[in-house]
Amino acid sequence: MTKDLILILMLCSLMACEETPALPGNAQNPPIYTKSDFKKLRWIEGNWKSDVLGPGYYQTIHFPSDTSLEVVSYRFDGKDTSTTTSSIVYLKNNHIYLGPYGEWVTVLMDKQTIQFDPVRADWHTISWTQNSKDEWTSVQKKPTFERTVKMIRQPALEEMLKQ
């Protein structure tokens, strides 16, 4: 009986040590991407509203070129926008960056997900995952913090202002 218990504990210990699958790259050595890879992000193009309570947090995302994706974020109270910010995702030297100065770099991308790791220490990772044609999830994470926001497809701002 004691030998069986020791064997079970040893097996449990071995299974607990199983490694998490490695990402294809990291911020210091990111994977190589091409224009063809960058096109995989087309699913995120459009107008989006978060599920965060309050006046409404929106994003308009579009591709001004085949190597860049512009993200405009704003709050909308039904009449006008406030707290507008913008950022960019771009392909440069075979790497995909987020932020005007490349503050994050892509370490994982497939047809439904992109993960950006910070190039500076102590910043959070960002991942965007497509849930359906009309919904995606943004997760910002670091060891002491995690924020998950769902984004729901919306009509263009011009259409909302007409209502």
C-alpha cells in the first residue's frame, strides 16, 4: 500500500512538472512574419464597442496600407466622442509591432489570435482573439494584473451619430 502511494505521488509530481508549450518567439527574438501573415489580421477591421460598463468605449480599426493597421479608440456618450487615442500595428523588418515606437512585438499569430509581448520590462502582454465574425477579446496580462475586454462589432460612428 505504501509503495502504491509513493508511486502515485511520484507520477503526480512528474505530471505537475509538464512544461507549458513554448511560444514561437519572444520579445528579444520574435518570429519572422510577411505581408501574407499580416493579412491574417483582416478579421479585426471594423468598428467595435467594448463590454465595459459606462458611457461606451469604442475602437475603429482599419488598414491604411498592406503593412499597417490603425487603431483609434474613443469614448462615445451618444452625442460626441471624447478621450480619443490612436495607435498602430505595423510590419517592419519582418516583425509585427504595436505602438508608434514598437513598444510591443508579435510573438504568436495565427488566423484567430495575435499576441504582443512588451519590449520593455514590467509592461503587460496584449492578446487579441477572434471569437466570431462579430466579437473578439482583448486580454492584457502581467503577473500581478489581468484585464479581459470583449469587443462587439458596431455600425460606423457616422451611422451612430445619425440616430
